[in-house]
Amino acid sequence: MANNTLQVLLKRIKQIVGPENVSINKEDLETHAKDRSFHSPVFPDIVIWPKSTLQVSEIMKVANSTGIPVTAWGGGSSLEGNPIPVKGGVSLDMTKMNKVLKVLPDDLQVRVQPGIIGDALNKQLADYSLFFPAFPGSSFLATIGGMIANNAGGMYAVKYGVVGDWVLSLEIVLANGDIIRTGNRSFKSVSGYDLKRLFIGSEGTLGIITEAVLKLTAIPQKKFAVMVAFPSITDAAQTALLLLRSDIKPAAVEFMDTEYIRLVNLARNAKIPEKPNIIIELHGDEQIILRQLKVVIKTCEEKNGKVYKKFISEEENRQLWNLRRPPRDVLPKILPNTGVLSAEIGLPLSKVEDFLIKASELGKKFEVQTIMFGHIGDGNFHGWALYEQNNEKSWKKVTKLNELLVTFAIQAGGTTTGEHGVGIGKRKFMPIEHPTSIDIMKNIKEMLDPKGILNPGKLLPGK
Ligand SMILES: Cc1cc2nc3c(=O)[nH]c(=O)nc-3n(C[C@H](O)[C@H](O)[C@H](O)COP(=O)(O)OP(=O)(O)OC[C@H]3O[C@@H](n4cnc5c(N)ncnc54)[C@H](O)[C@@H]3O)c2cc1C
């Protein structure tokens, strides 16, 4: 941005939010240049921390009239470059709008501002024996606004669905500064087009979320889980499917391949059998889930599974999810100069086994080390492909591998992204996944943001 334009903008924005809520310091620009993905950082020109919906509206009016890009920022924990301001301009940091506005326990609802961190919200809701169940694994750093904008999903999506399933209404500031509300506080509504759904998962490209009403549920009485090792990927995948087709409704069914387990053992000093493993977690009344756990274990054993450990107490449950936490930290220590292309897709359940076999075959063919894990219970898979840093040939191999696996997922009736969003990395697949509806998406973007100022360079190819 030209210096004189920046100075004019700075002056105007300071009048709106106060000088303490604007920054052009290198440190602040750097913090807002990069998420947790492998995508390259791009610095914004200015960081703004609004404190109210009206301030967001005023900021958008200024940006729209001057054509300055605005990219919303939550916790910056995205994995596809979603909040990286690739065209510069404003990084709109929403973390100072972080209040719980009202808990409505009799309605099983809460009204929140978008900047509140997931775990902080659940901590406050615990006083009412309620919780928001659809948080991603990053709920310790991700904000509600970022989760809604990415339509994040977590380990418990099998039982509870994803973040968007729990959003009842939204307040949104549009590109031109208009403030709209969409949705309502009834659990059921068929009144008109579901515009709320349009904004869920739109990655900040259609509007800025300034408030949300979320549905809640009771905290389960108990959580019991088991981790089981299988001799092969096939046994693990088939057992997961068997359990999902039974009348047991697990809260989580997670998969980790042998390589992932090897890294977990190194990173967390654990001794899990180095084989494909699945985790099954059950929520509910103690007696009921104890009975179900026995059935789960019997089903696993009949498919050659060997129980590694049962996780019954709260402390053991914490240990379990600490073991499952991606062991990225250990990679630079054991494999220096190694980069990780982190990928993710969604599949129909019946295609999971084929996908895992395909990934393993392609890894061997391309001589690329792959590490597969993910939410097998809802067909959402994650993979890391390792490459040699600063080696163009090695990078090309992993990107080609990624392309083939994403294409496999689309052809299998799945999707390029089950939870991380399109961001930068998946844009090129959008016309392939949506050949008959991509133009409607482009028209919606054009209508709501004709100047293309909201998170440009994301989600849709072209703008
Ligand atoms: C360790 C780790 C584990 C993870 N586990 C999961 C997981 O289990 N499941 C999962 O789905 N993801 C996971 N993620 C990815 C990421 O945490 C989620 O996508 C999360 O929802 C991003 O939230 P955020 O607040 O960090 O948003 P950001 O990364 O800051 O932004 C996300 C997107 O939302 C937009 N945005 C932010 N706030 C607003 C707003 N108020 N209005 C409009 N647009 C906005 C941004 O412009 C951007 O496009 C994980 C990431 C990490 C680092």
C-alpha cells in the first residue's frame, strides 16, 4: 500500500477504534502474516482490533470505499492459509470482541462475540453443566468466529456434528458495512433461504461475523475410551466401519497409522504397539457405556485387534487426547531439513479403506514418506507428506501426491476438505469438485462483495 494511502487510512481508523487498537509495528504485522499451515507468510499493511459491531461496520465502510482488502483474524490456527492476508491491506483481529454476552440455560443456548477462544467458552458454560460439543482439536487457541468461518469439526463430530450444526443465528457485517442478522433462536426453522449456512464455512470471504447464538448440550456424565492396535490398515478400517454401523453411537472414532504411532511414541515417550491403531470413545451414562465398551472391545478382538489401553478416568481421558495430539514437534528433531505438506480430505465411509490403501501405494510409488491419521468415524482424513526443504524436485513430488489423493477423494464422492477449509491450497480443486455450481458461488461472492475486498485470494479461484 502506498505510504500516503496508509497514513490517511491510519488516521481514519484511529478515529474509529482509538490509536491503541491499530498497529503498523513489524512485530504485529508479522504475527498476522502466517497461520499454522505450510503456506508462505504475507504481511498485512495494518492490524486493527475492533471492539464492537459498529466499529467493524465503520471499518468496512472505509475499506469498501477505498478498495482496501480486509482479512479477518481469529486465533490464526488455520491449516490452509485461510487468514493469511495474501493481498495485504487490513488484518482485522477479532480477539478483543471476546465476551460471552448471555448464557440462556433454559434454552440450551449462548450468545457470544466471535473472538472468544473455544476452551474459555466451555469453561464458563461448565457452571451450567452445559458445553459446546463440536470444537476442533485446536479449541485451546481457535476462536468461535474462526471456527464458524471455517466450519471446523473435531474429534467428536461422529456424535455431535461440526461447528456449523450448532450455530442458530449470526450477526454479520457485510463488505459495504451493512449489519445483518440471519437465523433465529428456534431449534427448528424453515423460514426462507438459510443464509446463515452461506456464511458458515465462507472463510471470511462474504462478511465478518460479529456475534453468534450457539446451541449447547449437557456435559456427558462419563467418557470412556479404548485404544486398539490392528495388524493391518484393512482390519482397522473395517472394524471402524462395523462399529459405526452398529447401534452404539461412539463420540469419537480416530485412526492413526503405524508411522503416526511411531512419532507419538518418540514425542510422548509412549509404548503404543507400532501398528495401525483406532481410538473409540463413548459418552453418556456410566452403566450404559460400560456395557457398550465391552461390545466395542469384543468387536475389535474379533477383527484381530489387541487392546492397548482403556481410558476410564478423567485424567486418563486427558492422557489419551495428549497421545493423539499431532506429534509435529518431534519431526525437526529426528528429520532435520524436512518439510511437511499437511493435507486433508473427506470421504464416504465405505471408501476409507480404499483411500488408505491408495495413499500407501502412492507414497511408495513416489518414494514419499506419508503419515496418515484422522477422524475415521466421519471419513475425514489427514495426511502428512514429508519433503526435503529447498529441494524443488522433492516439493513437486509431494504436491503431485496431494493432488492425486484429493482427486481420488472427489471421484469417490468425497470432498477436497472436510474441516480445514479451502484457504489457499484447495482453491484449484474447487471447479473440479463443483463443476455445476461454482458459477453460482462466484455470483454470490460478486453480489455480497462486488469490490472483492473480503479475504481476497481465498476459497474461489480467480478473485
Ligand atoms: C493443533 C491444531 C489442531 C487443529 N485441529 C483441528 C480440528 O480438529 N478440526 C478442524 O476443523 N480444524 C483444526 N485445526 C485448524 C483450525 O484450528 C480451525 O480451522 C479453527 O477453526 C480456526 O480458528 P481460528 O480462530 O484460529 O481462525 P483463523 O485461523 O484466524 O481464521 C480462520 C478463517 O476464518 C476467518 N475469520 C476469522 N474470524 C472471523 C470472523 N469473526 N468473521 C469472519 N471470518 C473470520 C479468517 O479470515 C480465516 O479465513 C487445527 C489447527 C491446529 C493448529
